[in-house]
Amino acid sequence: MPRWFDPRAWWRRLRRLWRSSLPLRTITATVVLSALAAAGVGIAINISVASSLFEARRATLLTLSQNATIQGQRVFDDLGGQQDLDLDSYLREAVSTILSAAATRPGGTKYALQLTPGANVPVASAQTNSEDLDVAAVVSPELRAAVQADTEGRIYSQSVALPLANGSTVPALTTGSVVDIEGVPYELYLVYDISDTQQSLSIVQLALASAGLALVVLIGAITWVVVRLVVGPIQVAAETSRRLADGELDVRLPVHGDDVLATLARSFNGMAESLRAQITQLAELSTVQQRFVSDVSHELRTPLTTIRIAGTVLHDRRAEFDPETARTIELLHTQIERFEALLADLLEMSRFDAGAVALEIEHVNIARLVEDAVASMDALAESKGSELRLVAEGGFFEAEIDPRRVRRIITNLLGNAIDHGEGRPIEVWVDSDRDAVAIAVRDFGVGIAPEDLGRVFDRFWRGDPSRQRTTGGTGLGLAISLEDAVLHGGWLEAWSAPGGGSCFRLTLPRRRGGVLTSSPLPLPPGEAEAGEVEAGEREPAAPRLATGRASGRRNRR
């Protein structure tokens, strides 16, 4: 089989073309339905014409056969009773008369004269038939029985296939009647070749087929023109919509005439103009907001640095002050650190919003990177009574990533798990395949309420603001983590079951620019072993899922 002929590839292309082309589906459906309708009408007309032609020919042949029988009987009656009769001459004369009366065209009629079984024959038998006629093939037992039982001089007929000398057959009609020769009943059968009627029917059928085919082609052509007139503007509108969605805010639909399509084009252009004005206004407001946040963050750095230096000096000498003042200095030092972390996060978010963030790609072993991040959080986990468990499945751990940003994601997820893990074990899963690497952090704490799960990646959102936080978060950790994941072309997904804990899964392509289609780890990656969760814990509710992916929202507000 040639390489270019791949049935499966051709079938896939045809299916893709069928799904994507409205004109193809419309024209095909119209042509198929028109062909079915034309075929139905043609079949009905063909049956009617064939029946009419056959019945008309049959009536004519029955009349001829009846006339031939009457004239043949007269010959038999005139020659009957003669002495010293030459039987052969007698039969030839009678048959000649019969064939002359029954002939439709030269050679088109054959005959058979058969003695009725059981008849009392006073003279020699007068049976005879055409030399090339197979009587058994053209005279059925049913026809013979009907002729033999006749007492009213009727003519009987039957459609048959007449064998020819070359082995082929032609349509024919056999008629049967009774003649009397010197008081002895004989059966007279005349076989008419009606192939000329079949030829006439074939001409009619060819005309019907040609007319039907021409009609279907004409309907297809008309449908194509109509579809072009209707679908063409729709395709232009679809292309204009795509360009508008890609950011070309100045594209518009051409307007011709005053019909429905022109009205649609005017409405679309009005909508596009309104969208352009609103998007431009929002972009300007966003730019002002981003510039304001960036400027404020930068301007705050100088006084914050001075305050941090002064606070550090006071914090280092807090033992020289009275207990109340020393406690105040400790609170001041803590809030200065938190303020500095908040300022750093705000600056990072402003860079994301401005599109001024670039990855510093390195070839990194993901398992070792996660191991280092877990080790850095061990002391904090122990202070909360949680045990960090690293589960690194086999796989392809080398990946092209920005290690600083991925480490920041892992640290943030671990900090959240420690804060909400209720002192229970925390599992960190790592796995990979040829196309992707995945990291999952699973805790077995109280979980996230179903109504809150969809907001976990929102900026400045906390599931429980009154909850004491060990890591001192700013409410921007997961938002920044999602931006870092999207920057890599990856996914950051959240799963939770109230009472059953939460799990966050980070999936990244192993090569820069790779496209993800699946994750090496399920979500959640594993269930807690029996006995690991404290007794008395209620049965977890149905799990919920929140997703942040490269094609999803960017949390820009």
C-alpha cells in the first residue's frame, strides 16, 4: 500500500472536515435528501410505467392470440372429415394460418400444439411445435392445468423467460387456449417475444435516471450558491470575531445593503466599538492602578528600610527595656517583617500585571528541589506537630524550569499545609513522565469549604481570616504561585473534602514551551493509611476541585 494512502488518516481528515465545515454538511444533507426523494419518485414512476406498458402489451397479445385461435379452429373445421388426409400438410397449413394471425414481428412468435392428456385419439397424434422451442421452459404446469380445465374458450397467459440459442433469455409472454381437431381437444400455446417492450421500458428508466441525476446536481448547485450567500458573511463574521478576540480592536464587518445580514453587521460593529471603548478605558485604569501600586511600593521601600533598621536596633536591645516596652518592640519587629513581605509580594504582582516577568530556565532535578524545600520547612512543621513525608515515584525528574519560582510555589504550599494540617502528617508527592512533572502537597486537616474552594487563587483571600497563621502570609501566596505556574505553561490545581483535608497539585512541562495534556499524578495522589488520622474524625464529604491553568484566568483585578 502506498504511503500516501492511509485509510485511517484519510478518515480522520474527512471527519475533521465534516465537523468544521457547515457548507459541506448543508450541501451534503441537501443532495442526499434530494437524491432519496428523486429515487423514491423515480421508482414509483418506473413501477407505474412498467405496469402500464406490460398490461397494454399483454392485452394486445391476448387479442392476437384469440384471433389466431379462432382462425386456426376454422382451418381445422374446414379440413376435417376429408378422406386420405396428409396429416403433415394439414398441420402446416393450420399452423401457418395461426402464426399469420398471431404474428407481431417476423420470428417473434413461437408455437406449441400439444395433445391434451387422456384424450381419445381416433387418428394419428397431431402434436407439433417450433423446432427451437423448449416447451417445458415456457409452459408451466400451472398454465397447462388452467388450459386443460377450460370449458369456456378463454385465453390464458403467463410471463416467462424465453431461452435463446446463445444461452441467454429474453422476456416473453405465453398464451394458452384449446382447439378441437376432429373432436379431439388440443392445447395451443403461443410464445411472444416482448423484448421490444423491455427496451422501451429501459429507455424510460434511463430517461428517469438522467433526469433525476440532473435534478440532484442542479439542487446541489443551487444549495451551494445559497450556502455561499448565507454562510460567506457568517465566516467573515467568525474571522472578524477571532481577530477581535486576539486584540485587534479596530476590525469591523463590511456592511452591504439593508438586509438581515447587513443589520447583523451593523449590530456587530456597534458592539465591537463599545467593547473597544470599554477595554481601552479599563486598560487605562489598569495601567494607572499598576503604576500606582508600583510607585507606592517603590516609594515605601526607603522609609520601610529606615524603619526596619531602627526596629532591628530596638529589637536587638529589647532586653534593656522594661517587659511592656520589650513586648511592644517584638510586635513592631514582627509587623515590620510582615510589611516587608507584603511589599515584596505587591511588587511581584505588579511585575506580573505589567508583563515584565521572565523565567531563568535551568536543568533541574525536581526530586532534589522538592527535597530541599521540604528540609527547609521541617523545623516549622515539627513546631506544629506535623510530619512531612516525601514520596518520590520513579520517572524523568530532569526538567527545564526556573528553580527559584518553583521552590517558592512548593514553600508556599507547604506553609499553607502546615497552617491548616491540624498537626497531622503532610504528604509531598513527586512524579513525572516523558512530558510533564507533577508535585502534590496533601494535608489531612479541616479542608476548605465548598463555597470557598473556587476562590483559593484570588488575591488577598483567606479561608479563615481569624485563624492563627504560623507563616505570616499576606494573602498573595497562592495568587503568585498560580502566576508562576502559568508562566511555566503549567497547572496549579486544588482539591478538598471538608473534614478530609486538601491537596494542591503543580504540573509543569518537562521542556520549555511544552504543552500539557495530562498530569503524572492523580488528584489527590494517595489516601492516608489506616491509623494515621486521629480517631473520631468524621467521614469526608464529596471532594471538590478548583483549577488554575495556563488557559484560565490570570487573576488580574
